[in-house]
Amino acid sequence: MSVHITTPQFKQNAHAALGDAQLQQALGNVRVNFVERRASAAERLPEFESLRDSARDIKNHTLAHLDLYLEAYEKKVTEAGGHMHFARDSAEACAAIVDICKAHGARLIAKGKSMASEEIGLNAAIESAGMNVIETDLGEYIIQLRGERPSHIIAPAVHLNKDQVEADFRRVHTDLPKERNLEAPESLLAEARAVLREKFLAADIGITGANFLIAETGTSIIVTNEGNGDLSQTLGRVHIVIASLEKLVPTLADAAQILRVLARSATGQDMSVYTTLSTGPRRAGDPDGPEAYHVVLVDNGRSSMLGGEFQDVLRCIRCAACMNHCPVYHAVGGHAYGAVYPGPMGAVLTPSLIGVGKGGHLPNASTFCGRCEAVCPVRIPLPKMMRHWREREFERHLSPATVRYGLAFWAFFAKRPALYRIATSIAMPALAMFGKAKGRFKSLPLAGGWTRYRDLPAPQGKTFQSQWKARGGRVR
């Protein structure tokens, strides 16, 4: 099932986001609710940095031997009474899940939060097949009412405020009395809970994502702060797990190691409220659980990333720390990226999924400040990989002609140090003279993209190379 992509219009999306006063106010919550809490949680754990190294090594080892762990995982799932389905792309994944739902005569599907399902366009596929699907994570439920995609991978509705949520509830919950007070966040939660409890009880099938898939036991693990994940997978007759293949880890002990950095990096908690393990369908003597258990494992281009320069992004454990700390995400939010995965990890993964021709704007939407790599719990070198995408975009002449010619002009001088020194020794004093009055430029030829929004500082003093040489440094 195709997912609507607006990534090629990133610049227009970003411009609209910058002018959206409500969105800008909502994005201010990201710093308070994520950045500061993550820093506090990491500080409370002396071995946090060592755990990051361990998590990185576990993921690297798994990716290096992924074929073996896939076989081991499939064997354990089957032994536990479950069924494995391997999907090469979104269409195969959606078809497999729709077929399972039809085979069990499903009418209503309760769905826990899953970015993999967003990636493949699962809801649209289920609805096109004549069935109903309800998102049961509160944030996902809210954006489903609005017909939107998540703007954040762990806080899907972070771009909205309370008044917007109340308006959507009153619009969709037609039996809601007009006099009902929904001003407090708790009242909104109670309203959603009342509606969703009925859906849980009526659902024929539950679908969840997976934070980890354990090769040792055939177990899927979900990490949530709401009870919706547990209710989705235990009340229906069938439990379907949808996950991308890099969610595999070798053992439960490995998952426990990574869990120690996951919640701290994501929400600043020592552990999430729920960490739920599922292994196969209900067994004799079990008080509850599904009658059937299916795992749909999605490739969607990931196997082609193995062994290449973008393999490291497959270590991602979807904590969202990179986007929580990204100044570009803070400025424009998640929807501006125009694809399922926003922020720095999306800037690397999205071109891998849809091609650099469509996704090439995203690696350029970075200040390269390095904060994303500095906070990543599995130490993914995101800036390096964004540079790789920029190089590919340049090599294929996909970047704007002004950028290519500008770089070629700069490279001409950079390759000729003597000529570079002469050019800068003339240009710098000239610019300094013209900008001397105020020390900055309000406009400047060829720099309109900068001066349209901010002043450009005028050069001060001598060039770096001349200062370096004056201090005895060697200049080529």
C-alpha cells in the first residue's frame, strides 16, 4: 500500500510550519518534556555511557549475523505455535495482514502503536478491504481522528494543543454531551478511555508493533506507557505483530541491556510503565491471550542497506532522542519532513526507503551540530550518513544548479592554496570595509537566503590563515 509522501516539498512544508503560530507553541513542549528529562535520567545512571557502548555492540553483532538470527527466531516462533510471514515490501506486508484478518472473519481490528504499520500504510489497506481499524494509543487515536500521520515517533500528537484535541473529540464523539467539561487533560483521557474500552472488547484481532524480537525465544517485546498495547494483544482472538527485520536481538539478556538506555533516552524514565513480552498464542492453562499468533517481518529495502555505508541507521531503537535534540525538528516539527520518519534518523532512513531523488532534501535539513549523534543511545553516526546522502545527491546532479556551481567555484580556489589566499586577502578587507558602519549586512548579493531572515556578520580583522602564519604556523 503506498503512503502519501510530500518529502520533495520539504522547503514549502518547512516554510508553512515556521509560519504556524499554534505549531510553534506546541513544539516548545519538546524541550521541557524530552530534552531536560533525558539529561536528568542519564545523569542518575553512572554507567549510562558504558550501556550505550554495549547497546551499540549488541546491535552491530546482530546485523553482522542477521541471517542466522532470523532463522533462529523463525524456528522459535513456530515452536511456540506462531506463524511467520516474511514481506519484501509494503505491498506484501499489507497483503499478508489483510489475508490473516479475512481468514479469521475480522470486522474490527484494535491496533497498538507501530511505526512499521505507518511505514507500510497498513490502516488504509485494512479499510480498503472492508474492515475497520482503531488506533488505541492515545496520541495515535487523536491523529487518526484528524486523518494525519504521526509528527513524532514516540509522541504522535506532540504538534497539537489541548483545545484542538477537545474540538476533535466533540466533532467525532457525537454522543458527547455539550455540557461535558473537557478542559482538563485528565477529562480528555477519560473520554478517550471510555470510547476505546468498548473497541478493545469488540475487536476480533489485535495488531501491535515490536520494540524487540528475541531470537533466543521467539518473543516479541513492546514498551509502552499506556495499557493499550496489552489490551490489543490479549483480548482479540488473534495477535499480529508487525515489525521491520532490524528489531531482532539475540537474547533476552541483550534486550534487557538495551532497555536500560531506551526509556532514559526517549522519555527520561528509568523504565517505561509497561514492558510486555509475548511468545506465541495462548497455551493450555493460560487465563487469557489470543488463539492465534502471527509475526509479519518487513524488509522494505533494509537488507540492501546491510554491509553498506547506511547500515548503522539499522541500529536505531526508535527512542526519538535525535529529533528531540535537533534544532531543525524544533523549528518545523515532524510533518514538514513529509514522510513517516522525521528528524535526523528520518533524514538518513527515508532516502534509503524512497530514494535520494525524492528524499534528498532531508539530509540537507541539518545544521550538523552533532547533537543527534551525541545523544543517540546506540551511537549512530547520523551526521556522517547525512553527508553521504549529500554526496550522492551532488554526484547525481540532483542538488540545485546554484549549489553545484557554487561548490565548484569554491573548490577551484580550495585546490589552489596560493590563489585562495590571494582571493581571501582581497575579499575579506573589502567586505569588512563595506560592513564597517554596523558590523553586519542586512542584505548581500548571493546571500539572500541568509539575510532574508537574519543579518550577516561582517568580517573582522585578518583572515585565519594570516593570523595562523603570524603565530608561526605553517601555511601551504
